[in-house]
Amino acid sequence: MKNWRWLRGIGLGILLASSATAIQAAELRPLQPLQLAQSYTDLVAVSLFQHYLAGYPAPVLTEGMSPREIDAIQFTFVRRLIEEAGSVVGYKAALTNSTAQEQAGISHPLYGFLLEDMLLDSGATLPIRFGTRPQAEGDLMVRVGSADINQAETDLELLAALDAVIPFLELPDLVYQENASVNAGALVAVNVGARFGIVGDPVDLAADESGLEQLANIRVVLHNDQGQFLAEGDSTALLDHPINSVRWLRDTLQTQGVDLRPGDLLALGAVTSRVSLESDTDIAGIEAQYFGLDGEDSIDLDVSFELPETDD
């Protein structure tokens, strides 16, 4: 398993500083309805987090909540998750195609936080039931090379502020009960399902039109351990071009007061459809092949799953 601790924990200070401010404010004011609402969001966050840790399907607890309340739940959820999975090393875009957005009742992507212990080397082994409702999907990741990304205007300027593209086989967790009506708010509340991901070696990106073309022509194919086809897709699934997903993440984080820094990892969304990994599956492993990343050869990632023992 790769040691990703060389990646700086960019979000921890922001999260803890915000927490301290909120605690101080609560101590200085008498109890009021807004504070009661804040207490309720904390209870919802703790309940969802406990379901996440236990791998037990959660009910949807966010119906009727405002975006501000949903953000508060995600904040508390991630703050607790940091204690289990290490510091923030990047960000994840989700629902980067129109079909997924429509199903969630929105017209834009969502984002979550990536923590250091979520990221595993190719060849890692996990229990097949690594989450409540485990999934797999072929994603794509880039790495920030320069803080200039925060002022970049054109696609080429954004590209120049990246120093690598990285294959990323995400292993998300849907968390909620199978028949639950999961909307955008419910997804945000559980950090858009971030759980694990298999990370490949970084591939250099040229800071010119050829780099944009490289990003636009990546194909990902998933097979099971028996070589059977599972899913495929190409990088146009990422808001029509991966650089658009980079821009969306950058812009959205800036509205939250967060600037990107060199070394930050940006998972740009799902290139393939999701593959279910429920406990009764016979999939003992997945291989992801990435074409177009590094010349004519494919770059392969794989993960193995420990299947539950069955009675003869």
C-alpha cells in the first residue's frame, strides 16, 4: 500500500479553524432556534457517520433540509472521517454527466473530500463488503502543479497549472438503504460516497493543445478477475472534457473560500458506469485498463476482493 503522506493535508486546518469559530460563537450567545437547528444537523451527521463506519445501510435523514444545513452535515461528517482516514489530500467531483445529475434532481456536479487513507496502490486487497453498498467505477484524476490554477482563465492556463494525469479506479460506497430515494442533498451529506480508490502512477501532461487532446481521448475499460467485460467509457463523460471538470471544481471550491495548492489531487468524476459489488457477487477482483494516457499502451490498475466464505 502506497504511503501518500507526502501529500499535504490541505483541508484539516480549514475544518478545525471553522469548528473552533462555531464553538466559540455558541458559548457567547444564549440558546436560539438556529443553534437548535445546528444541533440537529450534528445529530444527523453523527448518525450517518456511524452507519458509514459500521457498514450498515442508512436511512435518508436530509429530506427538507436547506443547502446550508446539508453543508453543515457534510462538514461534521468529514471532520469525523479525518480522525479515521487521515488528512485531506484532494477533492472529488461527482455526477459529472447529465444523466446522473437528472437522476439526483440537479443540473450541476457535486464535490467531496479525498482523505489520504482512501488511496491505495494497484494490487491492493479489500473485503468485497468494504462499504455499506460497495461499488466500482473507472475515474480519472489530475494533480495540481502550481497555485496559478486559482487565477487561470483559459483552458490552456488551467492545463499549465496541472503537472500530471493519474488513472483512478474509484471504489465508492452508496451508504444508503437499497430502496431509499437518494437525492443530491443525501449524497453531499455522506461526502458523495467517497470510500476507497486505486491510484496509478502519475503521467506527465504537456501544457499545450496536445495535452488537452490527451485528456479528451482517454478510454477506460473494466473487466472482472475472469476477464469478463463489466463497463467502459471515455473522458468526454467528464462535463464533455476533463478540463471542464477541473474548472468546475476550482470555481466551486473558491466559492467556499478554498484555493487549490500544488500537490492537491482532483478526481474528476466517473468515466465508466458503476459496477455493483454487493456481498452475493462472485467478482473476486477488477482490472481497469486506461487507453490514451501514455502512448499506445494501456495502463492497468487492479484490485482484489476477499469473498465471504460459503458453506459447502
